[in-house]
Amino acid sequence: MAYSPVASEKKNAPTVELVAAKKAPIVEKTEASGTVDFGKTVPVYPNAQTIVKKVLVSSGDFVRPGDILVEYDTEALADLELALSAAMLDEAVAKMNLDDYLLPAGSAETLGATSAVNQAQSAVRSLEGQIEELNDGMYDLEIKIEEASTAYEEAKDRYVKGLARKEEVDAANWKTKELAASFSAFELNRNALLSSLPAAKENYARASQLLDSIVNKQSDPRVKSKIETLRMAHEQAELRRKDIERRIAEYETSEICEMSGAVVKVHVRDGEAASPGMPVLELADTTDLLIRADIPEAQASGIKIGQIADVSGYASESGGLKASVRHVAVSGVTRMSETVLPIELKPESGSKLKAGFTVDISIVTKTDQNAIVVPMTSVVEKDGAYHVFVLGTNYAANKRAVELGGFNGTNVQAKGVSEGELVIVNPEGIKDGDLVNPIITG
């Protein structure tokens, strides 16, 4: 490297090397490490209270529609089926006892009145049963609405903190509205049934009065009491039979997979109890992957949705991999005493990334074709601020504050310096206003 003297040496003045600030293209990049993860997971719940007989999958297994994930205990189902047989027999016996006692008491007239009572009573019980089911459903919905509202508020709070995507907030809001609409539909149906119940009860009362009058004509109060006792026994046997049939209809002997994906987590083990309110396992769509990364605070301002990132590192394919920024947190978070901005990127389709991989991402945030650059060795940093020394009049070193930008090889963008100005390289020991003997690098 050649040097050209530009001035006679001054007594006791240090000799310094100068370089002219020049224009050069600058590309600013944001770089960070990221982790590949599933876009979402799907919990799998049993339909009824049961016992896990055997878990047939493990975390990390790939599954397809129709695969059996969990087998449930069938002994409980066999017990229910045996109980149903006994309940059906009890109901038949109770009906036969009631019919046998009524036949001699009033022949065709008594049988007709009894049939009318049974029909009217069935209508009342049907209405009451439907109303009770709707009340139970409304109670469950009230709890779910409260939980959904809480989840919605929590999702909004996480979204504000950058810990959740907007899609999660929208989904939580939609779930709350959906539950509220279901509650309104339940309430409307219940009110309609309630309005029909008085007439049904009045019809039952008139039919009962007619039957009582017939029975009273042909028997004493003891007969009437006996008939009522037999009728109640028949009704109770019928209710027991219907309850067991409902429990059998809801019982599952196994959990069948309904999607292609991977088992993310298994929550139960063989022999443990399972209930509708707790998932037995969680599945994830292996084609729906994303990259989560934290961008340092100083580089976060240039990150925007839609930007394309280069992905490299352990999981990169030959030729490189691209990913687009699909979510940027609305605020930074503190991790390990450092403020960062969480972002999510969607890898291009067809990549060979796997959940759990660690990758490096690089995002071009700014390109400046006419940036003013100086050697990095000319920049002095003190207390977080940067400056250079520019050659002034009478060969004085003038301290100049600068703002640094991107890099171009061994040069760095220096905002605050003009093209052509001479800056001192390696200005160790130089102070503002010092006279120098300058030479320009050739």
C-alpha cells in the first residue's frame, strides 16, 4: 500500500492515515436464530367417562385417518349391556303387573282411561325431560361462555404482549360468540317448551281424574293406591332403561384418528381414567410448520409482515430455503435480560424442515445504493455513541458524531459524514482539535 504526503510534517504532531469517505451500496440485514414448530395442535377428547386400556401411539408418531390411537376398557361396556338387559326385564315385569291389576277393575273403559293417562303422562315427562336437558345444556354453556370469555381476554393480552397471533384472538372471539348464539337457541327452545308444559299437565290431570273416577266406581281406596304404586314402579323401570341406553350410546371402545399428522403429546397412560373434559392426546398437522424467532430490539424496526428471509443452518436444504414473515408481535418482550421482538415465519412449501429443528434466518431490511461508507477501523465507540475524526482546516482532527448503518466488506455506513471528506484511520490517542501530519492511503 502506498502513502502520499499531503503536508510538511509539523513538530510533535502525530502522523495519521486518511481515507476519503465514499459512496457504496449497503445492504442491511437482520439475523437471528429460530426454532421450527407446528403451526397448531388439535386435542383429542373421549366422549364419555372411561378407563384407558392401552395407548397405541407415542409422541412423535405419524398417524393417518382411521388409525386407532387409544383403546378403552370394554368391561364397563359389558357391565352396561348386562344392566340394560336387567332393566328391560324389570320394565316388562312392572308393565305386566300394572296391566294385570287394571284389567279386572274396569274392562275396556278402564284400559282406555289408563291408556289416556299413560299418553298424557308421557307427554308431560317428555316435555320436562327436554326442558331439563336444555337447562343442563344452558348451565354447561354458561360455564363454557365464561371460560371462552376469559380465554379471549387472555388471548388479547398475549397478543398485545406479542405472545399470540391475531388468528388466535379472532378464534377465541369467534368461539365466545358461537357459544352465546348456542345459549340463545337453547333458551328459545326451552321457553317454547315451558309455554307448552301447563297445557300438557292439565291434560294429564284431566286424564288422571277420569281414570280415578272409573276406578273409584269399581274399587275401594286400597285398589286406587295399589294402581298408583304399580304405575310409579313401571315409570321408574322405564327411566332406568332409558338412562342405561343413553350411556351405552355415548360409550367409545377406541379413539379413531381423523387426520393425517403427528402425535405431539400423550396425556394418559394405560389404566388411567379419561373424561370428556381432558384430552387424551394432541395431534399436529406436519405440513403446517412455522419458524419462531426473537429479533434484537436494535434491529426490530425494519421487520415487517411479508418480508422474505433466507433460512440456513442445521435444517437447510442445498440451494437454500426461503420463509416469509407472517406475524410480528405488537410489542417487545424481555428474555434473559434482553428486549426482543418475537416474529413468526412461514417456510416455503416442500421444505424438509422438521419440528424442533434450530435454524438461522437472515432478512434484508434495507438497501441503500448511495450510502456513504468509511473503514470500520476509523469509528470510535464510547458509552454507546459513535464518532470519527475528520480532517479540518490547518490539519486539525475534528471529532464528528455519526450514526452507523449497514456494512460493505470492511466498510460501514456512517451517517454524518459527506462524500470526499477525509477521516482518520485507527485514531487511537487522537483528541478533538489535535494537529496531525496526514497521509492519504493510495
